[in-house]
Amino acid sequence: MKTGDSATMIRIYFGEDDRWEGKPLHEAIVEEAHRQDLAGATVYRGIEGYGASTRIHRRHLMTSSDLPMMVCIVDEPVKIDQFLPVLPGTIGPRPRWPAGGEANCPTGK
């Protein structure tokens, strides 16, 4: 992806305890995005949140309680479309939208 190209961003939400083929889900997603040469992926760990279960997840003292996680991925719409079917089927809907005009991609991928 080059600077000025149209970009799409997706956000994938899940819990910190979620795993895919024996590894943390966030690692599996980022590794696959990297393997497919997508422009960028960032993992965020929330400090508190809730979702479909309506149960609030938060850190308790020295333990975690399945804290919320989000992976944000940005690239050209076509590459995002090719990436989506590879994600585990247990991941729910993935919001997507234009990434706000020009993407800043200094590497020129």
C-alpha cells in the first residue's frame, strides 16, 4: 500500500483468554496479517469492558478476568476482503470503514 491509496480499517474484538490453534488469538491474527503482507496491525488490551455476554470484564488485583482485546488492521479494501475469510469462524461481525482518507504508509508497501 502506498501513501494516498484508499485504505480500509477493520477492528476485531474478542477476549484476552481466546485462543486459536493453541496460541493467543491476537498473536494468530497478527501473524496471519503479516503473512498476507497487510499494511499494518495493532493489538490493544482494554482495561475494562463488556460485550454480548453483558458481563463486565476487568482486572481484579493480580489476576485478569478475560480482559477485552481488539486488533485493528489497515490496508487496501481488496486485501482486507481477502484476509477476512481466513479469520477463525468464532469471531463475530467485524466492523469496517474507510480509514479516513490517505493512509500514512512510509515504507511504500
